Amino acid sequence: MSLVGLVLRIATVKALAGRTFAEGRVYDSRNSPLDDHLDTEPGPFVAVYTDDDDATVSGGDLFAPARSLSLVFEIGIASPVTTEAGVHAITIPHTDEGMEAALDVLRFQIVAALQHGDGVWLDIWRRLVTGKKSLSVKRGGSVRKGIRFAGRELVLTVDTIGDPSPGIDTSFWDEIEAALRGDPDTADIADLIHSLVHVGDGWPEWQKAAAILGISAEGRKAVGIGPHDDKAAAVTTSSLTVDFGDGRVFTENSG
């Protein structure tokens, strides 16, 4: 996967918590099978995964391609659901019809939260996602140990931004880091994100450009990026501009 996939999954979990029938039962990559999970926790739940991740690479930069990935929501229920509708409390019964209705509403609540909810994590989610391509739903359900349960799998395919290139503007990723650090569940991940995103902070500009292009030392020298002598600075005066085609333009003056 990628840093974008990691943060998108976290942002989705945080954005949905408390906004659906599932309340706080929204999980990041719950690995137990649906029926095993409902054995121990029959209340409505949502588990979020990132799946197929396809990138179209242009040039040599693997960090900033056009990317499409699948955001998967596994939702399940094996108990009655009580919720509020205006001033009234409504209980959806644990029947075939009731569970189907509860899953329909839960699906709607997930879509509504992502589409027009507010908050820091939803803002981050919408800045990570540059386009929504498709939403598909698969059915599930069975009877286990005498307990009837129902489940569905929602697959939302989205286009996203690329991963951060070393040494390039990190302002958005710094906002993500601050949001992660402000939540005790994700504070440790904030340190990891910082170390990965800021790996190129101390690099000279020519090294950042060479990293984005993904070229060898000989290739770098051939196109005039950085010193020709690896052990010394370049002694000739030159100017080089590299347009990466996505709004990033690098200019180096040496000598």
C-alpha cells in the first residue's frame, strides 16, 4: 500500500466514529471473519480496509502518480438496533426484515458522513480523495450457533493524491501529523509519518530533484543535476529547470 492508503484508512475510521448505528464500533482492518466478530459483539459494526491500489506512473516519480484504490467497508449486525428519529426512539427488530433495514440505514449513514459530514478528519479525507469512481455493495449473512446475522461489503473506489516526494512541500502532511498526534490512539503513528515524510528535509535541491526523477548518479550528471564530482561541488556556472508536469517546477543554479 502507501502512506496515502494508511492515512485514508485512519481518517475514514475517525470520521465515521459516532456518526452511525455502529457508534464507536468502527475498526481499522479488523481481521476476524464477520461471523466470528458477531459471536462476541453482536451490535452493528464497521471495519475499514484499503484494498486494490493501482497507480499510473508518469516519468520516474513513483511517489506522485495518478492513483486509484478501493476503500472497503465491512458492516455487520446480529442484534436489534435502537436509534433516535427526531424526538422518538425507534427499535429495529432482530428479524430478517429488521436486519436488512438496519444495514440499509447503516450504509446510508456511512455515505452521508463522507459526503457532507464535518470535522478535521473528514476534511483530511476529502483532501486525500480527488475523485470518487464507483460504489458497489455485496451481500452477506448466515446463521451461526443459532444466532442470525446479516452483513454487507461496501467497496468505494476512489482516486487519491500521491505519496509525498522527499523534500517537497510537506504542509498538508504536517496537518495530518498534527491530527494524528492529537489523538492518543494514533500518536505513535504521527512519529512514523514525520520520519518518513521529512526524510529529505536536509537534502540539497539537486538531490531532491534527482530523487523525484528516480535516476542514477550517471544519469543525474548527464542531465546536469548537481555536482559532476561526487566528492566536490560543481565548479562551473549553470542553471537547470525541471518541470515535472504536475505543477512542480525545480530550478537549480550552480557554480
